[in-house]
Amino acid sequence: MPAPAHQGTRSDRLRAIWRHRGLAAWALRPLASLYGALSGLQRALYAWDLRRPQHPGVPVVVIGNVIAGGAGKTPVTLATVAHLQARGRRPGIISRGYGRSTQDVRQATPDARPQEVGDEPLLMARASGVPVFVARQRIDAARALLAAYPDTDILICDDGLQHHALARDLEVCVFNSDGVGNGWLLPAGPLREPWPRPVSAVLHAAATPPAGTPADTPCFGLQRQLAPFALTRDGQRVPLAGLQGLRLHALAAIARPEDFFAMLRAQSLELAHTEALPDHYNFESWQRSSDLGLQVICTEKDAVKLWPHVPQALAVPLHLRIAPGYFDLLDARLCLSSTPLNTNR
């Protein structure tokens, strides 16, 4: 029996509007104009030196996007950190910690609760092995990290292209396969700020760079793919091939859940039920399907919040293949050694 279609989330409906300049998008244009004026004023305050960004004193690489929704910046952050570690650098990660219930500056340790530090910082702390700090003001996170780990010699900021209070040395803008959509600002389109804008590099999942990208902006392709295994709560690997023939309950609380479901099906897995939940959903009020015979499978980001409720759930990591030129650019801009790497580029 084919898997039932998942219920579309609010973000699903918005992305459908953002792909075209249809009636719904036009109806939202007045709000987009207001949003553009407010965000433009914010940028102008820094452009006119009425506010000044602060620098933590070590090189800062901001990896973010100009579109709402999942672009893949967290996997890019992890790939960048792994590259820097292979070059002998000692990176740290800073983040706002979106969705957390706390407001203070704190470290996201591997055993932290996702409600306290955010799901993505917790995932990065577990996956990278480098210090991860969260704060609403990224400069506060940077200073706390450097005070606790003074040998850190480079900071990677997960998200923050629009956080102008933090001075940065490199900006990497990540796009998913939708590019800039209809090219309009929120909420009429997906853009958080007008595109194009100056950045150090663009990473794009589509076959070509996003519309409007200047010809002199370095652009590199990326491909998202599932790892060939799923992880148990205690870190054991279960080959995806071994799940073929099982009836699975796939769930995803990410910006583009349908992408995850499609990648699972591409591995010849039988999705008896799919469940799309709002991005960053905390699972506190989640109720499992009445069909307890289904094996639950989810994204790695969701697993850090789901495992306390469903310890038997399996999490599938997302791997990226990034064009080697991106890492060459990092080496050149950060003056890193050109010693060959043993990495999966």
C-alpha cells in the first residue's frame, strides 16, 4: 500500500506561494514593502556608522542565507568545521540557538537539553566535537567561547547574515534548489533581504547559481544526500539497506520535510506513514501514531528532541558534497596550508 501523503504545514503552503508571483504573493506585497523598509533601516544604521559591528578578535566566518526556510547552512557549517580541523585550525561555533527556552549565554554541550540550547546547536555540538556557544547577540557567544576556550583560533557563525552587530571576515550564503523563488521579500516571497548582496561565496543546490547573482561572486554547487546508515540513540549504525522491507513511520520537523521523505524513498524504503511537523517542533505534545508496529525514522536534527519520547527511533544523518573550489577559497582567504586533505569533498 502506498504511503499516505503527509499533511502540509504552514511552511509548505508559504513555499508554494513563494515560487511564483501569483495572486496570493501580490496580496502580501504591502506587508513585504513594510518589511523591506524596516530591514533596510536596520542595514542603514550600520552603513552610516550610527551603529558599529563588534569583532571578537579572531577570524569570523558567517554561514547563512537570505531566504527563509531550510537551505542547509548547518550541514555546511559542520563541513566547514571539519575542513578547518583537517587544516590544523581550532574552530568554535556560535549561534543564536533558535527555538530555545533560555535567554542567557551558554555552551551547547553534547549532553545539553535541546530546549535549553536549541536543536541545531545541540546537533552541531554532538557532531563536530568543537565548542558551541549560543547567545541572542552573537558577539556575546563569541566572547564567552573564547574566554572558556582561549586556544580557539577561528569562529564559525551558524546563521547570521542579517545579524549586522557581529563583524565578520567571510560571508557564505547557502541556497536550496528553490533559489530566490519569486524574488520578493517576506512575506510575499522567501527573501529576508534583497538579493543580490555582496558575499564572499555562494553555495547552491540548484544546477545554476540563484537568479541575479553577480558574475564575479564565487559560486559552488552542493548536493545533499542521506548517509547510508541510520543512528540509534546510543550511536550504533544501522545500514539503510537493512531497513528495506520494514514498514516505517517517517517524520520530519524541518523546513523542507518532503525532501527528507523523497530521499528515504530513493533508498527503496517503505514509508507506511509520513508526518510533516513545523520546523523546530519540540515534540513535547507529540502523540505517536496508533500503529505501534511501525519503526520510527527521522532526521538527525529531530532525533535530539524525539529520543527522550521514542528511544527506539532511528535518525538518518544528512551528508553534503560541496564543490572543492569552496574549500580552496577558504584556504586562500584564511591563508591556510595547502596540505592535501583526506576528506570526502
